[in-house]
Amino acid sequence: MSAAEQLLPATSVGTEPLFAVRDLTRLYGPEKGCQGVSFELYPGEVLGIVGESGSGKSTLLSLLCGRCPPDRGSVQYRDGAGDWLDLYAASEAERRTLLRTEWGFVEQNPRDGLRMGVSAGANIGERLMAQGVRHYGQLRAAGLDWLQQVEIDPARIDDLPRTFSGGMQQRLQIARNLVSSPKLVFMDEPTGGLDVSVQARLLDLLRGLVRELDLAVVIVTHDLAVARLLADRLMVMRRSRVVESGLTDQILDDPQHPYTQLLVSSVLQP
Amino acid sequence: MNTLIEVRDLAKTFTLHQQHGVSLQVLRGLSFTVAAGECLVLHGQSGAGKSTLLRTLYGNYLPAGGSIRIRHAGDWLELVGAEPRQVLAVRRQTLGYVSQFLRVIPRVPALEVVMEPALARGWSRADAEARAKALLTRLNIPERLWQLAPGTFSGGEQQRVNLARGFMVSWPVMLLDEPTASLDEANARVVLELIDDAKAAGSALIGIFHDRAIREAVADRYLDMTQEDLAHAS
Amino acid sequence: MNAQAIPASDAGYNFAYLDEQTKRMIRRALLKAVAIPGYQVPFGGREMPLPYGWGTGGMQLTAAILGADDVLKVIDQGADDTTNAVSIRRFFARTAGVATTERTPAATVIQTRHRIPETPLAAGQIMVYQVPIPEPLRFIEPSETETRTMHALGDYGVMHVKLYEDIATFGHIATSYAYPVTVDGRYVMDPSPIPKFDNPKLDRSPALMLFGAGREKRLYAVPPYTRVVSLDFEDHPFQIQQWEQCCAICGSGDSYLDELIVDDAGSKQFVCSDTDYCAQRAQQQESRP
């Protein structure tokens, strides 16, 4: 048995967090928005945020990714050079650079995350062009490579995204984000609008890419099956607060908080 | 003795908030240790909390109190209250769990399912594939099924795919939840061999086995869980 | 030579039509534009006695910089004798009483639509461009707030998306006019709908370049001797248009040519789009023994 055994240190266990969130709060009204959220995320770790509509998941996500300044609290990111960057103390320019280099954002609706008026290849190449790649041949090669990685026929590189199916658009959006080799990717209900059969394919693809690229991911979903498949750990939100957090299978198989128990027991299990 | 896992005063309670907050105490004051090369078999009737104990040890259930310490990466690590990523690291490197049920992931072929624990440890694909194929062959999964997702397999085939996955890499500590239940004699014998291999390689095993013959073949010690008040290692 | 009879200036208008306050406001905006090459400065555009799209932006700039002893040339598609060019020339002759010319070297101010003269410009000359859409990022980003932020942050990746699409679709960069440029290594600028043939003439030109968009109420500038670089890819470098033919009138082999259909059979001729340049060359050839 030990012949093939190679006890390498597991790649996913970082010694220092990649992302640190302290007391993050933004309220639009009593218990509307999110409040008092703190956590750390390590390289390669996948954090799922679950809860019903209106629980504050989406607010939290936009606070985390720099789209909306918090009332209180901080978001810090350790960049490629190992320096900590305070997201909301940084300049708009630094935030934007981060969002198109070391970060990615996969929108629920691919129309929000893609440029529908330009070809699939241009969608994939845009981040590289923004980073200063000025070689058409390289952009083309990256486009073909990523289409293959997300299981889209490379022959469709010059087609407009609007000629793609919903599942293909979502995979194209993922390629568009991953082309810059990000370390941290935010996902907002990435399988939300898709048929179940298409969902499975996308989830499988995401699982593989997350492990292969050692991505840290924050994924917002109301689908507990998606959470179980993708997330290492979960935060359960209800009325703007995190009511429970921990290992994904522990939260789903042995929920402690009354609300989590209700949430888990409400799901139909096929 | 080279102790690999040490459990002290472990308790597990389920509070069912959806059912008027009724509280069930399933484990209480449980203490034992298991050493390298040793197999501890949990003993007790159905409902005594054997599976609950395994799941609590694995971190799948949240303990209500006590301590679970495990030798991980050369150090003792307390699992009760550990960070999720620590638990995941322990599950990747140190603590294996083999049940009779396979959690099927859509679209992932059987071969990949089996290889996954090795790939997570950073094995090369070639090494992982060689061992996975050897295991699937040993457990009599026909080669034509290897590239198919196990969702459509029979219950027995799924169980054997899961066993191959469980024995894919060597675990310092292994939890076995009725791995041989409903297997035919030939396959059960293979599992026995795999368990013996693991013991010989220095794994500490904790298991539940309903079949008396198998239980007697693998057990070094028993943990009696029938009288919960007096629960202790015999 | 080409100097026209100057119509008597109309005393009923303020000098160059616009009132002095408006001209001062536009000059202040122009100073800012010159100080920040390629940056779009908003200005309080006025109603002009002709519709948007006919050069109202360029005319307001010309009105603001014109002095009594300036000599004005106006071209449209390279020609001095088209309706738009003639009208604007006469407009300023009448409202400002300035001299006008068709000769490029004789002009101090040249208002243009679509072309930069072939005759090299000299220090002291001012080019005024009529601009329909001043924002080079507009094709991909409809929000003004967002395009301003993109300019502020130098966030210009999307400009190459357009060029990428060209190559993917046509095999080469097919954008042939309003071809985007980087000014002084900082701002990306729309050089107005001049053919990309004229882009190299912007680079380090001794003349001052002023751009005015009447409908959008934006102006911008390229000061003399400023670096102006056309965007491109390393493996698809910027190239200007080329013709196999020479001008049918003056025989020029290196000017921008217009294609003319000369009879009902569809026979084609290629002639210089810059009428003054063409006429000067033809005249020189005739006078030569």
C-alpha cells in the first residue's frame, strides 16, 4: 500500500490567511443588510454562505468584493507579494486592479458578467489586455485554451455569447474570470438560473478547477446541495447575522441552530 | 504502545429544535485510546450510538463535550473545537472514514471517485490511477464501469467503489462503518485483506462490524457501548 | 491666388459671432485642455446658427481663438469647396471679417472635418477638429460616470477588445477612421473621424491641435510636439492605408486618395482628397518647363 504513498504537504493548507474580515456591517434597516460578520479565509479554502432570500448574503458578498463600502468593519486581503491590503482604505484604482487580476467575480446572471456584444475570445482576453498583454497570438491561444478548459468547443471562439446556451454562458464567464489566474473568486449563485442537468456539469467543472488552481472561493447560494458539493465550510445567515458556521458536512448533518435545523430539514432529498 | 487517537469523556447530544427542543443524549463520558496496528471494534445493539461515535470522531457531528486528540503530522491535535480547515487537513492526511454508502457526485466517473483522496494528497495521476485500477479490480468492479459515474450502479457496486476509495491511500487512523455489510463472501474476504494490510502498515482502526465472523477476525479489543453509564474500553 | 474677396463684415454681430464671455469661458477650457493633453474638458456649448453634426463644436473653438489678423482655412473631407467648408468660411468672414484662404501654408487657423492636410503643418498653426463623439470608450461603456472613472484610472483594457474583435473578424485591424490613440502616454483619445492615414501626422506635430464636440459639449487638445501613439498589437502593428494607384490629377503616390466613379459604366478614378495639395502639385507640374 505504501508503494505509491507520497506524503506531500497538502497544497491547500496555507499557514497564513488570504483574506480577513472583521466585524463587517452594513444595514439598510433593522436586520436588513448584514452585521458583525468576521472570518478568515485561507488559500484554497471554499466558503459557502447560505440562507434564505433577504438574509443578507448578497449584501455581504458586495461588501467583501469591494463593491459597496461598509458602515463598519474591515476587509483585508494578502496580495501576491504577501502584503496586507485594506480593501476600503485602498484607492479605487487598487480595488479595480485587484478585481481584474488576483480576484474574480462570477455573477448569477452571465449577462451581468460578460460583454454580450463582443466575441467569446474577446471576453476571455479582456483581463489579459487590461493587464497589458499586447500580443494577439497570445490572447488567441489563451482564449482557445480556456474554452477547452470550460468544455466549450474552441471553434466557437469568434461567436457572440448571446448565441450560447445559459450553461455555456456561465462557463464562459468562469473562463473570463480564471484567465488571469486569480487567487480568490466570489460567486453569486453561479448555478442559479440553470437546468438541473446543466448545473451538475457546471458544479463538476467548478470542483475540478477549484482544486486544480488552488482557488479560495466565497460562494453565495441558497442551494444546500451546491454548498455541500463545493464548500469546505459554511456560514448560515439569517436576518443580517451569521447564526452558525463550521465544517460543511457538520452544519448540514448536525445543525445546531434552530434556524439551520429548519433550513436543512426543509430540503427535499432525492 | 504507539497511541494514535485518544478520546476522553466524550459526549454527544442532539437538540431537536423543530420538535419542541427535545434533547437526546447519545454519547456520554466515553474514553478510550487506539494504538498503531490495533483494531477497536464498537459493540452494542442498534441505537447504542456506534455510528454516532464514528461520525463524531470524524467531525461530522459536533461533540457536546470532551476531547478527541489525534496524532496528525507528528503532533497531537485536539479535534474538538478545531478550525474547519484543520479538520479537513486531518481528513486529508490522517483520518479515513469508510462507510457502506457512497455520496455520489454527478458526472464524476468511478475511477475518479476512487482516485480523489490520492490526488488531494498530491499524488501524480499515473500513480493514483494505477492503484485505483488495482483496487477496483480486486473488489471485482468490471472494467467497463470504471469510466461511468456510479450514480447508476447497483447498491453493491456503489459500496465497493466506496471501499476502494476508502482504502485508496493509507490512513494513520481509520473509521470503518460496517464496510462488509451485505457483501458476498469473496468481496468480504478482499475487505478483510485490506483491513489486515492497513493494520500491518500501522493504522489504528475503529470499526463497526455486524457479521460475527468478520468481527472476530479483525478485532483486537472491543468497546462496549450497550450500557452507556458504564461505557469503557474492555 | 486663392484668396477670396472678403465680404464686408457684418457689424450686427459681435466679433466671430459668440459674445466675449462665452469666448473667454471656452478659452479657459482650452487652456485646461492644453495643460492635460488628451483629457476631455466640458464646456458650456452655445447654440450656433446651424445644426449639430455640421461642425458646431469646431466653430465655437474657432470663434474663441480667432483674432482679427488670423487667416482661416476650412476643409471638409479634405476639400475646401464643399458646402460645409464654404459656409463656415463665409460665416467667419462675415462675422469676424478675417481673411480666408484655401492654401494650407498661408492659414493660421484650419478648421477641419475628416482630414489633416497633406502639406506638413508648421509651428504657429492651429488645427480645429469637428468631433461627433469625443469619448473613445463609448462603444463599449454607455455610462459617462464609468468612462470618466476609466480615464481617471487609465483603465483602458477594453480599447484593445475592439481591435481584437477586428482581427478576429477581418484578419487585420479594420478600424480605418477615428482610430484611437494614446496621447503623451496617458489619455486614450478619439482623434475625430480622420482616417487612420492621418494618425501619424498627429505625432509630435509642430501645430496645436484642438478638438471640439458641439453636441457633447466637450473639448480636448494635443499641444505641439506631443507624443501621439496609435493603439495596436505587437503581432498586428498599426498600419496606414495604402493604394496601388496614384492620384489621377497630380500623380501623387503618397497622399490619401478618394475613389471617384466618373461615368455610368462605373469607371473609377483615384484623386487626392486634399484639394489644395492636389492643386498646388498640379500647378507646379504645369509651370515646370
